[in-house]
Amino acid sequence: MDIAVCEDAQLYVDEMLGFIDNWIRINGHTDVHTTVYASADDLWDDWEKGKIFDALFLDIHFEYMSGFELAQRVRETDLNIPIIFVTNDNRYLRLGYEVSAYRYLKKPIRENEVHACLDYCFDRRNTSAILHQSFLITKQGFSIRMPYQDVLYIVSGIHSVKIVTRFGREYAMPLKGAFGKYAETFPSDLFVRCHRGYILNIAYAVKYTKKAITLTNGFEVPIGKTYAEEALKSLKDFFYKAVSK
């Protein structure tokens, strides 16, 4: 489990890390990593680079970007990650609902409250269907868990692939082997190879012709002759199911 602690007061950082270490020891967990950020800007920089966490513990008051503003930005790209505000300012209690915060911990924090949050985040990580339906990519030294549902389409390059998400982010990564073999690693009920250089998430198709598929962001993915029959059948089945619901 990957945890982010965003706090600029060393006293509270040390306290939080101590609580987390005790939780790890008590539960016998071995695969838990904590990253500390002294500002919301620093955490956001890593988030934009593709770093993904299983829990965010956020102070609110920083010199530039506030923890609440950070939470708003995170929610634009991830609707599910647990956000826990850790602050001594009660004015933000109501605003926490606007970003679907999981908890609002009042300073000085209590160890049992932190442990309860960690229990929830750990259980969610291990049981969430969204996280199980994901794959790993590597970018700039980060290991990123990418949910299948966030992928819009994938395009092949020269010994590489570019993954485009529904949030407009792009991730380039090296490709070992054939693009066709890579395409086969994606669940066939969600993805279809419609061209020798394209795989798309069929859930984001809004219209199609015999030559191209238009996605929700307006991008047109070409349909190659070799893949037309299977792609068009998948599209027809998907659109029929969508209308039938």
C-alpha cells in the first residue's frame, strides 16, 4: 500500500509516521510505503507525473496551494482514492464533503483514528474491483497502477506504446515484443484492436463508421481492414447492449 502524508510541520510528520509504523508492526504488513510531502504543490507535481497512492493524509494550510485545493484537483482525476484531512481548522469540515473526504481528523491526532483510516484504506485496496482490474506501467521511475476503466486508447510507436487516459493524460512506455501480443493482455470485454496500431476502450465509443470510431473526447480512431470485422461486431454488440439497458 502506498500512502502520502502532506504536512509541513515536522512535529506532526514524526507523529504520523510513528502511528503508521506501529500500524504496520501490529498488523504484520510488509508492503507499505509512505511518502512525505512538505507542500501540496510537491505532491501535485508527483501526481501529475503519474504517481498513484492508496491513501492521502492532507493538512490544509500551506503557503501556496492548499490541501483542499489539492483534493479538488485529485478528485478531477480520481473519484475513488480515500482522502483524509488532518488539520486543526474546523472551517473546512463542511468543505470536506465537496471532495468526498473519507475522514476529517482534528489535531492533535489520535493513533486509534489513524489506524482506523489505515484499516479502511488497506481493505479497500485489497477488495476494490477497480484496483483488481488494472495493470502496471512504468514512467520516469514511478510504478503506476492504471485502472483499465481510465484508459481511452493505446497507440503503438517504434518499440513503444502511448497510453491515453480519459482525463487527457498520456503515458509513453517501451514495448518489448509485438504490439499484437501486448493487445492480448487487455480484457477483451473492454478493449478491441481496431487497427494494427490502435487498441481502444470500447466503453468510450460514441459513434462509428466502417472506417473510424469517434471517442467521447472527439478523437477518431481508424479502423484497419484486417481488424474491421471483429471491431465492427464488438461495436455493434456494445451499442446494442447500451440501448437495451
